[in-house]
Amino acid sequence: MLRLLPYYARVLGPMGLVTVVLIPCGLIGMITMVAADNPAVAGVVTVLAGGFTAAMVGYFLWRLRPVAEGLRLATVGRPARARIDAMEETGVTIGTSFLVRFRLMVSPVGGPSYAANCTDLVPRLSIGQFSPGAEIDVMVDPDDPARVTVRPAEHSPSSVR
């Protein structure tokens, strides 16, 4: 998770990352102040609110993990070609992009083809370019070839940042 922190910062932007941390902390403070008449209740409420906040922040970061991993691979990955065998929307929309799950047949340069799965952001206006049978550029993790991401130059808003 820590290796993805700089990429989460790129996904959320500096204010987004601060917001993810500060708003829950402010809510804990307000809840504690309301329950401050009884120290025992205040302690229990603070622990429960803190646990709930940690769970919500964790869930939020978990949902963004494919995006952060994609940004990491776009930086450190090796280029390859892939054929889309299948794709499905996850139901998650971030900005004007859909989070899409791909099943790919990856063909690395100088190596045998293999099947891989990835989840990546695809802008609404580009979704028509991605269909089963289409050939696309991907980036492959040099440490784990099963980890791939669609190359950002083709579709990602992160490539223009």
C-alpha cells in the first residue's frame, strides 16, 4: 500500500488526499465534543468513530487501488501489445471515466503470449475504442508480468497531467 501512496496522491490530487484524511478527523472531533459530558461515553464514541472512519478511508483507497496501480505501471512498466478477450464495467465511475475490468491476451516483445486481467479507467468518450478483439497497448509490471495496465497515452486523463 505504501508504494502506491504517490500514485494515490496523483489520482486524488493534493487537496483530495488531505480531504480524505481531514474530514474524518474533524467528524471524530465533533462527535467526541458532543459526547464529552460523560467521559466513558466519549471514549467509546471516539473509538467507534475512529474505527468507522478508518474503515471508510480504507474502503475508499481499496476502490481506487486499480487506478493507483495503473499509474505505477505506467511509470515503471514495460510496453507490450494485448488483445481484449472480454471486458465489463465495474459500476464505478470516477469523474468522466468508467472503471472497466479487462481480460487480455498479452503479447510481450520477444516472449510468449499469456492471459492477464486488469482493471483500468476508460473515459466515456473512448469506451467505443475498447471492444473484444481490439488490439491495445499495455504496460507490463517487470516484477510480475501478470500485472498489466492499459497504456495511459491511449485514453487516461492522467497522461495530460
